[in-house]
Amino acid sequence: MSLYYSKITGWGHYAPERILTNDDLAQMVDTSDEWIRTRTGIRERHIAAEGQATVDQAYHASVQALERAGISAADLDLIILATSTPDYLCPPASSMLEDRLGASKAGAMTLIAGCTGFVYGLATAAQFVQTGMYEHVLVVGAETLSYAVDWEDRNTCILFGDGAGAVIVSRSHTPGGLQSMILGSEGSGWDALIAPGIGSHAPMTVETLERKEHKLRMNGRQVFKFATRVMTEAVTEVLSDAELTIHDVDVLIPHQANARIIDLAVRRLGIDKDKVIINLDRYGNTSAASVPLALAEALDSGRVQPGDTVVMVAFGAGLTYAATVWQWQPETADEEPILVTNWPVPETMRVQAQRVRTAAWRLQVQARTKASDAAMSLMLPLYTFRKGVKKRLKK
């Protein structure tokens, strides 16, 4: 059993100054602002300056998080940097960040789980803190995806942007923090999002570079089907584990990949869209930086308040997915510190009633999901037919 609670005491985010709009992209590939917005919800994305790498962005977000938490880098016990675009394959980007910050006593690990990386890192940090092993853990999601995309590939270059987000997870005696988590992987889809020409399986050669195999390639349809399914399933399961329903959620922070994916999950879950944090229109898909960047902006704007139940959910390459439920604590505790193990067990009747409520909500989600899937299966042949007619008319 946990001895302490976990608490997010500091946060920060960073995005490069350069902004690449949809109209800018229309000058580079066969696309348009209207085409991108209607299919993804993205209007613009931030692009790293020449010579600016992932650790540079992670550093800026981390400094903000440390200042907000009121601690120094020397107080950190561990740094977890989630990224798929490290500065180098070796050494780990996390060690470079540790040195840049001056976190002399901190351990450092780089976590690679695609766009899901930050949520994986957050769950990992909470375990170290709640057991009492560490007092302060820095968790960062940072990406420089602009170097990883093929700017002649319309399927991928319109989606991704650069940025970083960071939080400090600290030990606390105040009830709250991490309530439940789910970490998942469906490795059978490992090649749905891949840079095939980097790594020990396929070392880079002149030929692979000419074929741009060091750039990202994506099976968009496969990723879309996976994402729309696991976002609903992960949120349902993580709330059920916490014995909550979607009606108990004050803020939902989904991975910012595609507006259509988010909209479908919102309908299936039955959550008020006003509770959903969306900023992908301004940043695009920043992979592991997506959730912490959105979280930091939500905190800065006051959309997350003490006592709020916050759900974070992400999916990404691997294929991976993860979700966490957090109970937001006040900045300062009013009560005397009490260990988790000393708090009374909730009344049996209340617990049983909550379990029934949760089970009923899960059935509602399953029914909405089946209806949505049925509607999509009916619409697909019509869409394919219309697409074929348009092609024939063009000829």
C-alpha cells in the first residue's frame, strides 16, 4: 500500500518561436488550409529553429516547472524524459538534461513510448513518490518532430510540431494525486507508425537516406482505428478502477493528435466538451509533449482547480496507450499530515453504490461505441462510392 500521496507541484511548457501555418504548408505540398483543418483540426504548428534540439526545449519547460514548484534542480531525485526524438541515439537525452539543469543528485532515464511517453512517465514518477523512495521527480515530454518528418509527404508533414511540457511530481501527505492508471501496448501494430531506416535492424546507408527511410511513415487508417477504440476503452477502464464515471470528471486532457479522434471519443464517453482541453489547432501533434503542454496551459488558465478530477489519456507508436486519473490537491494543506495507511476505509454501502454506478456507466459507453461503429460501417461504402464518382468526373 502507498505510504504517501503524489502531487503535481510545478509545471511548465515551451514551444519554438517559429510558426508554420497551413497556408505555409500549401506552398510546400499539395494541400490547403481548408483540407488540413477539416481533417485534423490543426491550423498551425511550432517548428524548432536551426540548431535547436529536444533537450533545448525540455530545458525551458523544466526551468518553468522548477520555479513553479519552488524548488531547485538540486532537489530533484529523478528525471524522466519522454521523447522519440532525442538529440542523439547515445548518450541518453535525459542525462544531457540533468547536466544542463545542474541536477547533480538526480538519476535520469529516457522513456520511449511514442506519443504515450509522458503519461507512462507520470505513472512511473508517482510510484517512486508514493512509496517514499523519492521526494521530487521531474517528468518531461519533449519532441523535435520537424526533423523526423518528410516535408514532401502530405500524410505526415501536416500533422506534427515541436514543443515540450514538464511537471514536478512531489511527495505529499494531502489526500489526492494519482487515483488509478492503465498502461497498455498492442505491439502487433508496431509498424503502423515507424521510421524504418534508423536502428540496429536497419542501419542507415546511402540508399536508405535517398529513399528517406529515416523519416516517419504512417498507416493513417490503422492508427485512426486504433486511437478511436483505445481512447474510449482506456478512459472507461481507468475511471472504473478509480470507481468513478465520466460524470465525476472535471477535466479531460486527451493526446492532441486529431480533432476527429477527440470528437468521437467525447461522444462515446458522453462527456461535456467544455471539460475537454484542446490546443492541437495551435500546436499540432507534438507527440510526447502533447499532454503536458495541454496540461500546463490548462493550469495556467485556471481550467484545473483544487479538488478537480483530471483524466489524461494518450496513444502512440508501438502501438501504445495509457491513461491516469488525478485528484488535484490544493497548493497548501489545511490539515495535519497523515499517512495514507491511517485514513479510514470508506463506508461499505457508499463503495457498493459507487461500483453499481460505475458499472452502469460502462454499459452506456459500450452501447454508444457499438452504435458509433455501426454508423461508421454504413457510411464507409457511401464515402468510397462518392470518392470514386469524383475521380471519374475529373477524368
